[in-house]
Amino acid sequence: MLVPFMDPQVYGRSILENSSFIASSVCPDPASRGRGFVARLSGTTAEFIHLWLLLTVGKRPFRGHNNDLYFSLQPALPAQWFTQETVSVQWDSDVMEVPENAFACALFGRVLLVYHNPLRRKTYGPNAVKPVKYLLDGQHEISGPEITGEMAHRIRQRKIKRIDVWLK
């Protein structure tokens, strides 16, 4: 489903290039099946971003209740998406380490979100691992499945640069 997992020979271009859609197995032109194409003025980019948000943070990461803001993550990540070894990534002007058994992505385009999954299990379905602890900018540790109050507001305002989340 995602371009990074496709065979570049079938995809028809580098997997690092953008595609708006991929011709399916029912495409009338057999040579086009599995190839990526860029469409103009399509909604596929928005659809992909929506899908990516559902996979990485869940349907509703923020919610309000009794005049408080809550931040809770409900990712739907398969086990094989977690790293098998430590990886260095360029993030803004810094090089950051993503440890083994982790998955990292951008939240709001600015916040590095790192899930730690020592059990290497999926985050959905039976026996799924769920968030049990958060570490914000390496300083503020919050135990439990959600963050509330001032720290939730700081996350929403993009005043936090990195969120580490432990799954169990």
C-alpha cells in the first residue's frame, strides 16, 4: 500500500518520488499496473496525510473535557515498522538517535515523535501495546496513557520539540 514498500521496478520510478495514485491490477493497460502516477489537483495527498495521521497518532489525539485539554496517542503501527537497530536521523539542524525497537515520525511537521516498543508488537488488535509513559523534550516525564493540562497545550502549540512514548 505504501510506496516505500514497493518494488521500484514495478513502481516505475524511484520509491523516493511522489505518486498521487498507483494503477491497480484491474487497469486496462497491463504495462501500467503497479506503476505510480502524479495527478494534478487531486485529493490523494490529503487522503494520504489523513491515513498517515490515523496510523501514527490515531483518530483524535486531542480532546477537551471539563475545560481541560487531553493529549493521547492511539497509533495503528505494525510490528515490522519498528527499527531493529539504532538509526541516526537529521532533524532540523540536529542529528538525533532513534533507538532499536522504535518508530519515529513528524508530528505537526516540527515535533519528532518517537515510539519505543521493546516488545516489538503491533499497536492495534489483540495483544496490542499501548502508550504507558511519555517523555517531553527529555525533561518532563508523564506516566499513563495521556497528557493533560499545560503540557498538552504546549504540545498543541508546537512548543515541544520531541515526544518519546513508551509502549507496553
